[in-house]
Amino acid sequence: MRGSLLWCFSVIVSLLPVAVLAQPERIIILRHAEKLNRHELCEMGKQRAQALVHQFLGQGAGQSLFSAGQKPDAFLAITLHTTETVTPAAQSWNLPVIAYKVSGKNEDDVAKEAELIQRTQQAAHDVLTDPRYAGKIVVMAWEHNHIAKSKLEEDHPQEQVTLRQFFHLDQIADVPATWPDSNYDFFWIVDYMPGNPVPTGFHMLRQSFTTPFDSLPANGWEKPEPEHMEQGCKK
């Protein structure tokens, strides 16, 4: 009898959606820091990457996003800029950055966009289905248009192209439809309960840094951030 019950249980589990079994407890999303060119961060961006370690994302951070006893279980990135942004924080935890690499060699905008979409789709699928992330905390540094951009979603009505869509943030009130070009200084923190694919919690947190990083821009959502342009950084 016991054997029959165990068999029935295993069948039921096997029929459950993989995403329900493997869903993270929390996903922390941020945009890459300010950039110098297509390949590297500008000086301000490099300072932001270090500030993220010391204040929010690194082991022993002063205002850690992780509660006592918690730790990030994975850092994901998609471009050279996003990888450079979170590598110092990942290293503080002795974790690698899992890079869904975009070649960066493609000068054709259409082809480049298609590659960004494909890699975003792959990463989002993995985050929601890979058993390694079940009940864990995943940090994703991403290209902002593929975090959330209403125009991009409208241009691809037959597929999901942003993290906002993949993580069902489009079903949550007050989640912005677009990540503004001017904002490098926010986290999106997304919480899930087991068995529920729609987030049960969402909030935005501004990266307001303390000394010695308090000169970094911390402009409000959708507010202009001219400082990076004045210091030789690009949009």
C-alpha cells in the first residue's frame, strides 16, 4: 500500500509545471551602471559597481539587500556592461557571474535586437525553471530595454521579450511599463510564494549611496540624470 502511495505521489509531482517547482523566492533586477562605450563602463559606472558591493549587494554590505542568514545564490548578466556592473559583488560572495552573452560584434541594430531578445528569453526561462534556483535569491543585471519597454513589447505581440513579461510583472499594479533611459539607480525587487507564478511582492528601491560614494547620481524615477553625460559617459 505504501509503495502505491509513493508511486502516486511521484506521478503527481512529475505532472506539476516545472516553473512551480523551480521558482525563485526573490529576483533582484538592476540596470547596468553608466557606460563609456559599447564595451566598458565609464569612471562613474565603475564607481557605481564598487558602491553596489559596499552598500547593497556585496557580502557584509552596509545596507544589504539580504537579511541575516540570507545570501544571493546566483548573479546573471547579459552584456559586457551588465557583467562589469555586478562582477565585484559576485566576487565578494565567491560566486561567478552567469553571462548570457551577447556577442557585441553585431553592428546591425535589427540583428543585435534579435540576439538580446533571444538571450533574455533563455535567461528568464532558466530562472523560472532551473531547480538550482528553486526558493533561492537571484540577482539579474540587465539591459534596461529588456527589463521593461512598452514599445518593444508592442513591436513583438506574438512573444515575450522583456523580464517584465516573463516574470508576470505586467499583472501587478504600479509596475512601470518602461525602464527610463535616465535611470541607472534603481533595483526592482520581486518576491514569489511557492506555487504562484504571479509575484506576491514588488517594490523599487533607489540606490542612494553614502560616503564615499554619495556623489553618484540618485535621481528619482523618470527624472533626468545629466551628471553622467557631463562626465563623459554615454546614454
